Amino acid sequence: MGRGMKKWNAYKTLQEQFEDLDNLYEKQKYMQKPTISEDEIEQINYALTSYDGQKILIKYYRGGQIFEIKTYIKKIDSYHRKLILQDEEIIRFDELLHVESIDMYF
């Protein structure tokens, strides 16, 4: 008669554990949006108003994670409060954490 399908039940619970561990890992990656000071807001504003086509570093918060991208800005839409980047990605002003120029001209 044997154990039949019972011998595979241990592997079935492991698969469920893997799914639970993946979910736990995703929850641990989630973080709250950091608060930025008035000085940082002024620095972002200065970087955007003085932007002149150079490559920039942008750090932004979206979906519980912080992202960093080095790119060029295609358009600064102050009316809709968003940046349109070279690859057509859109970043809203309220997502911005840090903006700085990384091209150096000598």
C-alpha cells in the first residue's frame, strides 16, 4: 500500500513557506517616505530652475521604495508639477528627494 501522496506533503508546505517568505521580504523592503527639510526643498528648486541640459542625478520615492536615476530632463512641467525625463518617464515633484547636476564643465 505505501505512503502514496503523503510523502510529498512536506514539499507542498515548503512551497507555501517560500511564498510567505517572499511576501515577508517584500514587506521589509517597503519604507515610509522620508521627510525632506526646507533646505533640501530649496536645493531641489535651485537645481531644477538652473537646469541647462546637463546630466543629473535624481532620487525619488515611489511605491514604498527609493529609486535613483541618472538621466536628462526632457521637460519641466511646473503647471502639472512633474518632470518628464529623456526616456518619457514621469516623476512628480512630490516624489522628489534629491536632485543634483553630475556633469562637470571645466
